[in-house]
Amino acid sequence: MDQATLVDDPVLGARLQTLSAAFGAAGRRLLLVGGPVRDRLLGRPVHDYDLTTDAAPEEIKRLARAARPDAVYDVGARFGTIGLVFREGADGQRAVEITTFRSEQYPDGTRKPVVAFGTSLEEDLARRDFTINAIAQELSGGGLIDPYGGEADLDAGTIRAVGDPEARFREDPLRLLRAVRFAAQLGFTIEPRTLAAIDAQAGSLERISKERIAEELTRILVSPRPSLGLRLATDHGLMAHAIPEVLPMRGVSQRPMHHKDVFEHTMGVVENIPAEPVLRWAALLHDIGKPRTKSVHEGQVHFFGHEDVGERMARQILRRLHADGRLIERVATLVRMHLRVNSYESDWTDSAVRRLMREAGDDLTDLIHLSRADVTSYRQERVLAATMRADAFERRCQELLAIEDVARLHSPLDGDDLMALFDKGPGPWIRPVKEYLLDLVLEGQLDQDDRETATELARRFAADHSLL
């Protein structure tokens, strides 16, 4: 791998060449390290450029001026990492991080390392997690620096810890999930000693912040092989400390309607759906309520209300993982509504379709994606029938949207109007009146601007239901 192949972006490549020359003139080494070297060897696109050097952080800042970065910032002074931002790249902006060679020691099994700078490149590579990430390449050219056989492991498709696997995982237990994530992203196998260390140390994942766990789980979910990662995490004890609610899905039979248990069905749905965080999280959690709601009546398996139980569980799980509030709301909506589209029939009234569209709101397209993915049968006729149902529902929605903006349909009278009409303060009595009027609008029986008719109907409804 020569210098010309190190960087795809020619503008950024020129900047890095300037950096390399400046460091070389000062008698310092500057090397590409870890992920970018790994991905170039695999023929994968490189998004993040990590460099390592024997220069100290303040010297890095001084030497970096030669490349005229648009911004220079401290990523973490205690770890010796300086960040550079270049805005002339082909995609608008590229970040480069340069870290001083360092070694790390973790006294008394803590996760707060004692960092020593001024070490050798070999010592720096020795502190890294996996051999495939412990490879360096001089920016000025030359062969790979690969003391732990990372290139051979790339060729073999193997995830192997650097040195003693148990020591690497004790240093940072998040590496347990990172091993699984790399397997899912790359389609690699975790070698036996590393896998045994994961089994032995799975419980140490409890020491990791929920945010870091959630980030790794999301990366597993949006990887090319999410079910591989989820199975590894479940088989080797990690899921018990990440999302323990997943474990009861194994062995929960859905026969005779489904040949797969809930877990295997869920793996199929995760694989079937587009690789976006909201969709993959919704796929993982859409049937999370089934183990708690399973019942058998006259030989038939039922999961009555599992979508409502699942919505509550999805919220609890994602809040526990400190997920973004918007993601929590969207995933919870999809879990609650995931059965709705697959129950669509051509004789549904326009008002019924409008109601579902309004309830789904901005998540309607995602709900249709989830409905399509939720059919994992080996029987092609079932898959075809479900696909045709989802397609028909989507066409029906498009037809209605071409006529009117369903999301903007509203009751002719809002809460203030109703309080003034009945000379009554705010309270739970308002909602049923508004919903009654909105239903009439959705059914085409009342114009949303017909306040006069709405007033008479509201009076009649309130009297009939003793709301006043």
C-alpha cells in the first residue's frame, strides 16, 4: 500500500503529505494507524483518519500549522490527541486526529489508565484492542508496521485481541461489544481465545456507561450483518447486561402461525429492514412484549396486547440506555403500531385509512417498512400476500394525500372554542368532543371549516354523553 493509495480524497491527501513533510523535517514520525489502515487493506471506504506520532501534543499543534488546518482542537489532553479540521475535502469537511505514542497501565483493575507518553510505536500498538486495529503505515510511504499479525487476521477474517484477551477486556470492557460489532460489520469470526475471554468477562460490561453501550448496539444494528452481532451478544452473555429483555424471546414458540420462535423471527425482521437506526431498533423491539403476553387457548398461541406492552418496554429499555428522546418516541410509535398495516383490507373506508395515517404521522413510511419486514415466513405465498397488502395500503395513502393533506385535517372547534361555547374551564371533557368532531371530518361528514354545524353537533354530543 503506497502513499498514493492511502487517501481517496486528493485535496486531503495533499494536506496530509504537507503534514508528513513538516513532521519529517522536524525529525518526527507520522503514521496512519488503526481503522483507516484496516479499511484500506479491506478495500473499504475510509471515513476517519487517525494518525500517530512521536511528537508531543504541543509540538503536534505547532507542526500542524504547515498544512493550514481550518481548526485545531484538543480531543483529550490526558490522552495526547489533537484534532484538525480541513474544509476543502471533496465532501466539504474532514477531521484528522493525531495522537502521541503512548502506553497505558490500568492499576487495580480500574478503567482509568495511567498514560505514559514518549514510548515507542510498538508499545503504542500493544495497547490497542484487536490485531486488525494494531497496524500502522508511514504517511511518507513504506511497508506496513504490523507486529501482531493484523494483516494475516484480515486475510483470514479473524477478530483477535492483541496479546492477552482477558487483559485487553479488563482494560476497557466496552471492547467486549466492539469485538461483536467488528464481527457484524466485517463478517469476521472471533477467534477461540478471544471468544472465551468474552464469555468469562461478560459481566464486566456492567461497568460501562449506558451511553457507550447504546452506541455500540446501534453500530451492530446498522451493520451489514446485524443478526450475527445480536446472536453473538446473546450467546456469549453480553445481551444479559445490555438488553436483558431480549433473552426471554428465545424459545417462545409462535406455532402454528409461525415456525420460528420470537427471537429468530426478530432476527429475520432486523435483517429485512433498511439499515437506519430507528428502523433497526424498532425491528429489534417490535415483539419484545410477546414473552410477557403469551397465552394458549384451544391449542392456539396468542399474544394479546403485546404491542402495547412492547411499547412500554421499548420506552423503558431506550430510556435506560439514555437514547435520544426523538429516537425513543419514534421507536415506541412503531412498536405500538406495527400490526396495523398488515391488517389492512381493501374495504377499509377512507376515514379508517386517514386515522391510521394521522396516528402514524411522520413515521408512516417507517411503519410501512416495518410491516413489510415483519413477514419472515418460508412460505413465499405468505410473503407475497403481505407485500401486496403493504403496497396496496401505501398506494391508498398516496391517493388520499394527493387529494388533501391528511395531517392538517382538524376539528372545526378547538379547545378554546369549546370552553367558550359551554362556558366551562379546561378538563378531560374537551377531548371526546374534539375527537368526535375530528372523526366526522375524517369520514367526510363535516367540513373542517364548518364551525356552525360543528357547534350544533358539539352541543348534541355533550348532552347525549352527559359531559356538562
